[in-house]
Amino acid sequence: MNWTAISAIVDLVGVVFVIVSLWYVAVQIRQNTKATLASSRQGLIDSEMGLLSDYIDHALDPHFIGDDVELSPEDERKLTWIIIKVLRLREFVWHQYKSGSLDEESWESYMAPVPAIFATERAKAVLRFYVGSPGFMQMLADRIAAAGTPAPPPRRPVPKVD
């Protein structure tokens, strides 16, 4: 066998090795991307569950507290921070959606409760002093305006005390 043939075989083996290596790297990147997206989604779910726990722990759900409900100063402060938590979480979700890490269906499900949360003047006051990304704030204002005037918050059933 001459050196030209050996060189051609070595070059061919090298090309095959490079192609197989690139394929392997592509598979690894795809798997890593899926794992990263799953981790991001899990973080969003954990944050949402934490928000729901706050509603339960503090008995303060902005969906049920109209402007006519009297709150103690402490509960007013807690409600304000819960609403800020809603805003921060939705802003993070917006960034995830804009970057392509969140699909439109999930985005819409996270944003569905927003008009009802900001139906009261109490919640709108929090929105006025919240400082978020300008794009997020504009999207939020547009979404709330497009929703019109939602129905007033439903009345919570008053537990019977024996």
C-alpha cells in the first residue's frame, strides 16, 4: 500500500470522527436545552405555588379583596407585598416568554388572572408605584385596559363560628 492511499484512509477516518463528534455535541446540546427549560419551568411552578401558599397563609387573596374590604395596616402591607410578588413573578414569566423559554399557551395561562387581580383601586395603586421593565409595564397596562372593567371580586364565604 502506498502512502497516498494510507493518507486518504486516515483523512476519511478523521472526517468520519469529526462528523460523529459534531452529531454527539448536537445531541448533548439538545438534551441540555430541554433540561434547562424543564428546570426553568419547575422554578416558575415553585414560585407560583409559593404565591398560592402566601394567599392561604395570610388569608389575603387579591382576587377576593375588593376596595370596600377594611384591612388592618398589617394586612394592608401584607397584601401590598403579595401583589408585588405577583408582579415580580409575572415579569419574570414575561422575560421567559420574550426569550423563547416559555410557549405562548403557558404565557397566557400565567397572565389569565392579571385583570382580576388589578380590578381594584387598591391593587392599581401598587401597580402605579411598582418599577418594572418598561416593556413589561406597557404590556401589563395594555392587557389590563383590554380586559375592560372586570366583575367585582367574588365574596368570600364567611365561616360559621359556633
